[in-house]
Amino acid sequence: MSKKKIKIGNEEFEVSTGRPFLWVLGIVVVIVLITAGTSFYTVGANERGIILRFGKYVKSTPPGLHWKIPWGVDELYKVKTQYQYKEEFGFRTARAGVETRYSKADYTDESLILNGDLNITDVKWIVQYTIQDPYSFLFKVRNVQSALRDISESAMREVVGNYSFDETLQQERRRIAHSAREIITELVDKYELGLNIELVQLKDVHPPEPVRPSFNDVNEAKQEQETVINQANQLYNKRIYRAQGEAERVIQEAEGYAINRTNTAEGDVAHFNELYKQYLTAPDITKKRLYLETMEKVLKRIKEKNIIDQDLKSVLPLLNLSGKGGLK
Amino acid sequence: MKKLTTLVILVIILVFIGTTALFVLDETEQAIVTQFGKPIGDPIMKPGLHFKIPFVQTVTKFEKRILEWDGTPQEVPTEDNKFIHIDTYARWQIEDALEFYKSVHSENQAQSRLDDIIDGAIRDEMAVHTLPNIVRSNRREMEVVTVKEEEEVQDIKEAAQKDSLEVREKIVIDGERDEIRENIIQHVTDVLEETDLGVKLIDFRFKRIDYNTDVQKKVFQRMIAQQNKIAEKYRAIGQGERERIMGKIEQKRKEILSGAYRKGQKIRGEADGEATEIYAEAYNRSETSRNFYEFLRTMTAYENSIDSTSTLLLSTDNELLKYFKSSK
């Protein structure tokens, strides 16, 4: 093994050179690199870093660059404390996005729930949560996610079990979600999951698949009923308006008749009065004149006239004035 | 060179002691130390670095976390002889590692013991409760919607209004789900204490209570039948309401038209009356006017009644023809 003297300032150092030197240097470099690689770590913006020293919790570090004891003495866990986790029940999102796709698999085991009135509702819901206490989350419970799922299912079923089918479908959705959240929160604390339940929300709530067509049919029947009644009402309006028009016509006609009748009477009377006035001044001659005038008019009109001598006792000897031959 | 060898040997010895005499206990673990199979001291609960005598003492680690127990879904008869499908879960913890080590030794063994204890407790409890009570957990007043029976539908018009076929009633059923759960927890806890398994039950809950598949099908059928009945009823009421409106149209039409006829006739009658009065007033003034009217009207009658087709036989003693035979 050769030695080499190096002069730094006024001091002289004796340093080994040659292959053993390189060998040691190589090891040192590798050790330094591994040490550096395993001792520095970064904690992301939405995370906390949890350090265990020989398996024992020592500290929780905020986001940033940190140092820990290398060589497996300190162990690092990163927990996303700001992240909103979500569990889905009765469905699964296959791919989230602008147009979210849902898994086509059947999750009716999860979603079919017995109601308080022993009907069955298909309920889909989500639970959103954040990790509030990283220590509990990491070390208090084994399999936190399955615990949360168990809790959520149990809670939702207990709540829905207290509501009737119709209440679940209609007016009580919010209250159901609210009650479920209360129970879930209570149990999460009891099991020390270290989670904070941010949201429990009912998604689709409807009658079970096999029953659904019959429910749609009821809605259709309601629509049909309305349509039929509306049509009948329309017909009612149409017919009644028409009848009212007809009635109006009948009355108008009667009024026309009445006016005609009275006017005619007034006219007749006026005519009579005029004649009567003349008649009174010279009754006999007026009467005769009127008689003769009338007779003239009437006789002129008749084509067949027979004049019989008053002395004849029968009508046989005829004088046919029209010249068309005999009585017919 | 000799120095380096010594260093290497020293390191090897240290590592050897480290691995045999020291052990790391994680936050999630607890351990007992045994000496030739005999437990030494209390179970170690604190995480961190611990010491034992190499070769002589052995460390056995156990979970300190809350552990899951997932019940096998099973069919259980209720007091009212309904077979229900029950899925349950529990959470438990190794409370006393020493007892645990002595009695069950491993987690799998413990799970199996829990299966026996909990399943038994479930069956016992279910057998003395009815399904409606098992499903519900409280006495909340529940609104149930049913459909009116035929005889109850009195006013068809009212019934035709939206939704009024439905009857909303409030029902209250005793909920015993919580009570049942507590009984089971109590029972399991008692058994666990008696048997010294070193296991603590944290919680037990029903995850799912469902009808079994056969019953579920029947429930669906029942729901469908009921919906069909409702749909039918809506349609029938729609038709009925239509008929009612059609009848009303006929009635109303006749009422309007006959009313108009009545009014028209009255107007006509009044006019006739008025005309008669006008005539009478003019003609009935005196004997003279009456005679004159009679004469005049007779003349008009001649004029109007005799036309060209009439045949007239005139005697020469007729006033008109009095000059026919002689001018005297």
C-alpha cells in the first residue's frame, strides 16, 4: 500500500493512494448517498409526515423538506390530511370526468334496503371524509376503509329501516342522510378511525329494478287520467259554447218575430184607422166601393166563372164564360 | 490492517446482539416475552426499542389495533317465522395479550371463537323478535301511503284530483334493533369475560338485514301488484270522470237550449198578446167599427183565399150582377 503526502497550507498529510484508497472511497460515497437518500424527505402540501422511531411515534411534520434518522431507525408515513376521500355505496364510479362513467356491475346487495314498512328501496349514497387524526388513522384500527364501509352500511340501513318506503323515496331524503351522518360520525369516533365525516349524501333513491316498470306505469296512468279528463273538459267547453250560441239564436229569432208581430199589428191598425175615418164620413158608398173593388180584383183573377140565372132551379144550363168547355 | 479486522468483528458482534437482544415494537403492536414457553412479566404495550435475553427469551407480537370481525351472511328465522338474511360485523381488540396467548394463541383461532359466540347470540335474539321490530330501531312516527279501496272513493271528482287516491297514514311500530344489538353485545361480552380469551368486544352491529331471495321475490311481486292496482284505479277514475263530464255536457246543453226555447216562446206569446191588444183596441171602438172591420176583413179574406184555380158559380141575384139582367 503506497502512501502519498499532500501539503495543505503549512501542514502535511499522509494519505493512502492506490486501489485500497479507491475501494474505501467507493464505499464511503455509497454510504453517504444512501444516508442522504433515506434521511431527507419532503411532505406534500396536502399531507402530514408521521415519524416512528424504532416503531414509536415521535412527531408529525408539516409540508416541506425534513430530515430523519436513516438506516431504518426512523420510519416515515405520509398521510393526505387535506384530501377528500369518497366511498360509494350501491354503485362505483368507473371513470370520473366531464361525463362520468359508472361501473355496470350489480351492487344491489349494497343498495337494496328494507324499509320500516317492510318494502324495499334501492338507495345509492356516498360518504365523503378527510383524515383528521393521522395517528389514529395509522395506528388505532386495522383496515380503516373496511371499517368505514361497514359503519356506513350499517348506519344507512338502520336509518332507512326507520322510514317508510314512500318517505325514503320522497320527502325524507335529507333527514335520512342527516341521521346517517350522525350515526356514522358517532361510530367513527368510537372506533377511533381518525376520520372526519364531511358529507353523507343520498344519490339515486328509487324502487328496486324489478318493480320500477310498475311504478312508471302508475305515473303514466296518472298522466293518462289527466289527459282524458282534460279532453273531456275541452269537449265540455266546446259543446257548451255552441249550445249557448244556439240558445242565443233561438231568442233572437223570437225577438225578431215579436217585433214583426207588433209592427204588423200597428201597421194593420193604422191602415184600418185611415179607412175607418173615410168610412165614417160616407159609410154606405165607401163600403160599396170597397166591396166592388174587391170583387173586381177577385173575379178578374178567376179563370172559370159560371153565371147562373137566379130564376133557374138547377145548374144544368151553363154559360161557359171561359169557353174552354164544360164543368170539370 | 489489524485495526480494520477488529472493527469488522466488533460490528458483527454488535449487529448480532442487536438482532437477538433488542426488538422493535411498532405502534400497532403489543408483545409478550416467553422464556422456554413460559411468559415473563406483563405484556409489553409501549412501542419502541425493547430488550430481551438472547436465545433464552422469545418475543411473540400481537395486534394492538381494533380488529374486524365480519359475520358470514346467514339466514335466520325470526319470531314471526320469517327467514331473514343477516350480515353482521363486529370490532374487537386483544385486551390482554397474555390471556390471549394462553387461550387462543392466534388471531384466526380468536375469529373462529367469536364466530361461535356471536352467531349463537344472533340466533337467540332473532328467535324472540318479529321482523318489523328487527328492522326498526326507534318508535318514529312513520308515514305510509296506501291506496283507497273502491267503496272509499266517494267523490269521483275529488278522486280525479292528483294523488288524492292515496291515503297517508301515520303508523308507529316498536323498533328494537338497538335493543337487540345491545343484548347481543351484552351476551358476547359476558361470554368473553367468562372464557378469559383476553378479547374485548368494541362493537357489534347489523350490516344488512334483508329478506332472503325467495321472500324478496314475493315482496317485489306484492309491490308490483299494488302498483298495478293503483295504475288501474287511476285509469278507471279517468274514464269515470270523462263519462261524468259527458253526461254533464248533455244535461247542460239541454238546459241551455230548453231555457232559450222557453224564453223565445214567451217573447213570441207576449208579442202575439200585444198585437191582439192593438187590434182589439182599434176594431172594438164601437158597433160601427166592429161592423166595418168585419166587412173589411171579409173582403181581405176573399182577396186572399180565392185564386185563379178557383171555380165560381155566380147567381144573377148577386149584388155585383144585379145590373147584369137589367139596369134598373
